[in-house]
Amino acid sequence: MKKAMLLLPLAALLAACGRQNETAAQAPMRVSVVQARSVEFAPTLPLGGTWVARDEIAVAPALQGQKIVSVHTEAGSAVKRGQVLAVLEPETVQSQLRQSAVQLNRARANLNAQQAALREAETLFARYRALADSGAVSRQEFDEQQRKVRTARANIQAARAEIAQMQALTDDSRHQRSKAQIVAPADGIITKRNAEAGALSGADALFVMAKDGQIELEAEANAEDLAQLQTGMEARLETAGQPETAYRPSESRSANVSAAAGTPTLTLPRERREGTGFQAAPKQPENQRPSESQRPSENPVGTVRLIYPAVDSKSRVGKVWIAFEGTPFPIGAYSEARVVLGKRQVAQAVPFSAVSFGSDGSTRVKVVGAGGKVQERKIETGARYQGWVEVRSGLKNGEQVVKQAAAFVAEGDTVAPQPVKE
């Protein structure tokens, strides 16, 4: 009897626990849901390219075969117009300047001598003229003295011409001496330094600089992509913190599911402007990517500055130049930008995470209806933009769908919808 009395409370406790478990099992699962709604899409075209100087200036020496005495700048330095970049050995041109100066002084002395000879000839000729009037000198002597005056005047003209020539040579020597200083022809940034102290100057550029420090993205695009681009279009630079792969339109006409990596990979139809198909582009080699310190923290916004009017006859690829303000990427680094092709309002869209894919290539969502009942419904999808997918048919605005397609809910389940904002 005593043993039976002890078992009664234990049985009651077990019965209470069973009722609690049954109640918990009957409670509907809480599931995050989102509403299908209108979203503004701005389809983009991804373009990859290399950073180049907008206007590149090669600074070559005017004097060749001269020793480089000193170098005053390094690659990456900002310089001003007229700033001395390097100095060549000035001895040769200095010697030429001294010789020109000596010849100029000699020509000036010759002019002074010829002017004195002219004065003497004119004085003597005046005397001969007075004597000729009185018949004291012959006509022949008079003509000879007159010829001397004319010769003296011609000598003065020749001396003046020689002075002008020597002055030009002297000025040229001074100009050549100034060329011994290699100066920056414009404001900018030195992008390459070839000058080395002690080396001889040649025909090659000693420095290469980006005028005004302006660099831009030189991207490549095929003929089809070029037809969609216009100068002035907005472009956004892909930066750190974003996926290493860019999604590009595919040639595929059907949706396929690949489970090679354990998760489905979507390949949708190709519609360039609508952006309905995407496939992962190959990763850029590590040695061509800018380091984390070289990447800007936010997506810089630029514009398409120039579209080359022709494509390469072999590769069928053309060039596009995209200008950004204040980008810290080094010349030669690889980057990707997305050009905004145009904005439009999509009537219905859901988060991409809400879409699942059937083995037959169909796209589906799980709709939560009245009473929390789950219904799996086929939909027709369109463009994809920033985590959203256009729904062309199969849904109505305001209908609730399960946010995560991989959630553990199935057709006919009853759930407790938890609306979330997207």
C-alpha cells in the first residue's frame, strides 16, 4: 500500500509532462515571411579593366649622351609644372655657351672697328669732294675714296649680321644649358622613373607621369555590350567586402540546377538589359588585385567618359574609359565596375533567397495563405537586382512568401508567419 502511494505522484508528474510536450508539438512553427511588392531595378553591366593614366606624359631629355648628375623625384611623387626632376651634366653645353659668348664679343669689337673705319672714310671723302670742286684731285682719286666709303658701310652691315648670328648662337647655347635641367611639363604624378644618377641620357623617357594625377578605368567590352553603353552613364566600382565574382549574363536558355558544391547554382535566360541571367565570372589572379589598403571603403561612383568607336578585328573587343574621382587604386591594378544601364519599376519582386528551383528547371516560392497554410507555387522570374528577383507571373502584390526557400516547411504545413522588412 505504501509503495502504491509513492507511485501516484510520479504518474501524475509524467502525465503533466506528456501534455506539455503534446501542446508544444501542436504549436505552429514560426517562419519569417516577406511580401511580394514593387521594387525599382537598375540593371547593370559588369566591366573589368585596368587603371591607366587619363593623359600620360613621357618626359624625355632634349640632350642625349649627357651624364645624369642627380635625380630629384621618385615614382608616386606629386610634382608641379616646372619642378626640376633631374639634372644632366652641363659642362658640354656650358663650353658651347662660353665659345658663343667669345664669338659674340669678337663680332661686337669688329663692328666698332668698322664704324671707326667708316667715320674715317667719310671724313676723307668730304675733303676729296672739296678738292675735286677746285680741281686739286683727279676724278679717279675721288671715285676711289667714294668706293672706300661704300665698302666701309657694307662692312658695318656685315658686322651687324655677324653679331645677330652670334647672339642667336649664344641664346641657343643658353637654351641648351637650360635643357640640362629636366623639368615637369605639367602638374601630375610620376608613375614611372627610368632616370638613374650616373647613367647617360638617351632617346627614351626618363620619367612617365599622369597629367594632373588623373587616372581612370580602361575596361573592355564586346560589341554587344558596347551597343548598350553611352557616355555619361553612371558606374559603380566593385570594392572590398563584395563577392569576388561578378554575375554576368549567360547564353543558356534554361534554368539548371547543379549540386556539385552542395548548393544549387542558377543559370537563367540571357536578356542583357533586363539582367535575367547570371553566371559567375572567373576570379582575377591574386597578383593583379589591389591590396586591402589600396581599396576604398565605399563604392565610388563614376561615369562612362569615352567609348572607343571601333573594336579589335581579331578579338572583337572594344575599350571603354570610366572616370572616377579620387580613386586610390594604383596604375596597372585590376578592378571591376558596374555600369547602370537604366532604371525601371518592377511590378512584383521577392528576395532571391525565397526562390527555390525544381529539378525540371522551374522556379518556386512557398506562399503562406490564410490560417498560416503553406502552398508551394510555381512562378515565372525575370530580372535579378541587388538580392531581388522580378516575378512576372504566379504571385500578387501583398502575398506573403517564406523568406528562406530552404526553411523546413512543406506544402500543407501550418506556420506562424513572422513578417520582416526587406
